[in-house]
Amino acid sequence: MDSSGNQISKDLSDLGNLFVSYLEDQQIKEILEQLTQFGYTDIGRILMVCKDANLINLNNYVYTESYVYNSPEFGSIKNKKELFSSINKDVRKQQKSNILNNRKTIIWIDDMWQFYPKLSNKRLIKQFRELLQNAHFYNIHFIIGSILPYRNLLVQLMRTDSSAENRNVVSELGAELIYSPDELIFFRESNNEQQEIYYPIESNLSLVDIE
């Protein structure tokens, strides 16, 4: 909520993608729980890239895929090379037909620093980069979390020219949500350098919603 006590919610489609710096697993978990609780009728597909196969209950969804970092046998995606292939096919299909999906696809990465070593070849990095840049135009959104700052890492991934300096690339990709140790929440909209300050509601975040 804001300083006046008003509960704040944001439409994920307006944010493009959402990058979350969190202190505890429960915080990133609450974001996805609220998305699935309040926006489940608008979500058609969830791709979970996570460290714990049982991090959240997704029984409401017929089409849920998962890739577990250290135990891929517990995920429905057996080969990390196929992580983004079907999502990319969906984007190309929409581009050709010029018809947007009426339900959203959520790609949830709970810890970018654990996931990054799995991007072990140029093909995966290219797919990831293209999806970050363009997928939200087709109702496909990333929620990327990290317990450590990830800005420099994403800048490296997004560079097409290794000699170029583009420090604003993350600002162009989506909104940022930062949990602070003193229980304040800092939020920055896409393409905006200014941060807004919010306060948690009974330790449950109601900032992100699907409308």
C-alpha cells in the first residue's frame, strides 16, 4: 500500500516484464500466488523455472510446465534446450497470424543467478534475449527474481555488441520491484528512473495483478 493507506495493484500487461529483488523465497512466492489467485482466468500457461518443484500449488492450471535447476527429473521439461522453444513458436505464430492470444503466458524464474549457468549455449541466450525484448507484445510476460542484484547480469545477456555500453537496457525491458531489509518496497515503472515507495500489507504483496 502507499503512504496514504491505499492498496496498490499494477496490471502486468502494462509492466511488460517484472524484475524482483527479494530477501526471502516467501516474497517471490507471494507474487506468483497473488497473480494466480486473482488473475487465473486470464492466464493460459505458466512456465516455471525454479529451484523447488513444490514452491507453489498450480493445480488450477491445465498447462503448467516446470524446469527445476538441480533436479530436472521433477520438471515436465526434460531438456533445458527446449525451455523457450515452444514459447518462441507461439510468438512466431502470433506474428504470422496477426492475432494475439487472449490469455497470458507467464514465464517465472525464481532466482536468476541460479538459472544463468543453465544458459549454456548461444542458442538459449538468443532465445531468452528475444523473448525479453518482444514477448510481452504477445501476452507473454517474464517475472524474474533474484536475491542478489541482477542488473549487470541482464545487461551482459542483452548486449548484441559486446563493445557497446548500454546501461539502460534493463529499464527498457520492464518494471523493477525491490524489497528492502527495513520492510519497504521500492517500485519503478518501465522506462522510468524514479522509484515509488510502498509498504507491505500483512506481509502479503498486492502490487502486481492481472486485470
